[in-house]
Amino acid sequence: MSLKETVDALLQRAVDAGDVPGVVAIAADRDRILYEGAFGKRVIGQPAPMTLDTVGWIASMTKAITSAAAMQLVERGKLDLHSPVSRWLPRIETIRVLEGFDSADRPRMRAPSRPVTLAHLLTHTSGFSYEFWNESILKYQKATETPGIIECRNASLRTPLMFDPGERWAYGIGIDWAGRAIEAVSGKRLGDYLRENVLGPIGMNDTAFKISASMRARLAKIHHRTVDKALVAGDVELPQDPEFEMGGGGLYGTMVDYMKFVQMILNHGKAGGSQVLREQTVDLMSRNQTGPIRVGPLKTVMPLLTNDAEFFPGLEKHYTYGFQVSAERAPTGLPAGSLMWAGLANSFYWIDPSRKLGGVFLTQILPFADAGAFTPFLEFQAAVYRAAQ
């Protein structure tokens, strides 16, 4: 069977089995689309079909875009990877390391042994974490009445470090702080900077923090599973007038748009007639920047939002200035050196610099790492690599 026949069949099967409410998948090389398809419904039980231009919450797929913007400002001499980020964000100097809790469950804090840098923020080695995967952060938020990150309130950024910067890898709010650094040096709100310098030049006109009327008309709702595993639509939506625009997870967009970003990376920073990033910058964003520090599994402490999660358990993985990078070939055929990440509502992407291939996959389900969504994504990726042999 052709790639189209194979992937059409597996995606339709996932919809028919109730594994996903609706799904969009696109694969491409640096110049052309190799596969695109959309199946199912934007909202289960309603007539609107999932289409290629369906808008979804891309969540942490935002991180790569914010990281690209930060690296663009490094190119322009406005930011620096290895200086203390307090140079632009003085308030980060007040963030402390959480050592534990006393007998009254009050947090015990200390000063970090070294300052946080932009490199730490972009590689998730700053010490910041997420409450979804860190029980101590969740306990701290409850003890101090600190709002969760998805509330997009300024106080949401005031969670402590879990370790001294540069010591370990922990997935967290570092890219949100990087977004604030972009705002500090550009004098623009993050969404405005992205639109003018990254999204606009790439042609990503259906991607934004604020859902426009046109986007809302094509919006897929986020679903969750009942006790009998059936999918039902919910009303989860990020604040549309947030105190800060969440550079780590706040964007809504289409997979057609996100594939343009993937192709920009595959084309060494070029998109149409624009050089969005220098070739040397894309090279930095494509190589291990954590040395021996590895990306580890994410263990849930909030099962309504996420399951335990890891790409290709057992394989060696590191982090770049924007992406997870694999050190070994994956069972799907994804080569070593490939870049990847995901969004909380079960959207996924990969970028393969060696084969010049990339893929994007969107459904809208919580919790993250839902087997019904993740399995067809891996099958899609495997089909692309079988076809490329």
C-alpha cells in the first residue's frame, strides 16, 4: 500500500475504535508534503469534521517556537546564553531552591549555588519543574497558595527550583521565564514579538495565544475519558486575557502552520524568502546541549492532566536549545539525532535533520500520553519511515 493508504487506514481505525475523537497528521520533507490527512470530529458527537485547518491547543509544542525566538535574540546580541538571566529579569534572583518542608509543612528554602542562565532555561536544567510531574511543587503551591502555571498569572512563575542550576534535567517552566526575557529585551508582549519575528515570516498565520474569531470557528475541543474509556468533550481553555502569555505552552494553532515551522528547521532556518534563524543557530538547536545529563521519564502526580510519559523508554535522550534529541535509533525507524516533543493535549511532532523528514500529529485529549492517541502517532511515524526506505 502507498503511504497515503496506510496512514489513512490507521487514522480512520483510531477514530472508529474510539481511540481519538479527531486527528490531523502531516508528514513532509524540507520541500514538500508527503502525507496529510484529517479524520473524525472536532467535537465528538457534533457534525463538524476534523480538517487540516482545525485549530487545537498545541501546548508544549509552543516551547520550540519560543526557544527559536530566544535564539533569534541571541543572534541579535540582545540575549546571551550563558550570562545570568537576572541581567534581564532581576526578579529571578529572588527564586530559591526548595530543600523540603518543616514539621508544619512550611517550605525550607536556600539560595542556589549558581545563577540561572538562558541556556539552563532552554535545556530544562535550570531547576524549575512542573506541578504535573513534581509532588514537591504541588505541595509548595498548596502551602503558599501559588496558582498553577496554566492559570497564566504572574504569581504562577514564583515556584522554587528543585536543584541548583545545571545539575540535572527536569521538565518545567523554564521556557515561560525565557518568554519573559524575550519581552524584557524586545519591549513587546511575547505574542507580538512572535508574530512579527517568527510566526509571520514563516507564514504561521493561524497560530496565536489569543483565539481569533476565525480560529474559534475551527477549534477542536479538548476531550477526556469516562470510567468506561469513552471520550467526552470538555471546556478546558487557557485564559484569553492572561497576565502573561505562556511561552512554554500557551499557543493555539493548526498542524499546517506547525509543519511550516518544522520545515524551517529542516531548511536550516529558511522559510520562503526569510532567513528566520541563522544556519549556525539551527545547528545549536539540533545538538545535545546537556552533555552527560539525560532526559528522564515524567512521573505523574496529577493523573487528570497526564499519565506517566516518556518517548521511547530505555533509549538515551538529551536536550538541545529547544528540543529533545535522541542519541539512538528508535523502534519506529526514527534515526539518532532526531528532534521531538509534544503538547499536553496529545499533540506530537518530530524533526529528522539527517533524512530531512518531519511529522506533526494533533488530537485533543487529556490526560497526556493517552495510549489511544500515542499509539497511532507512533504507527504514523513508523509508516513514514517504512515508506522512506
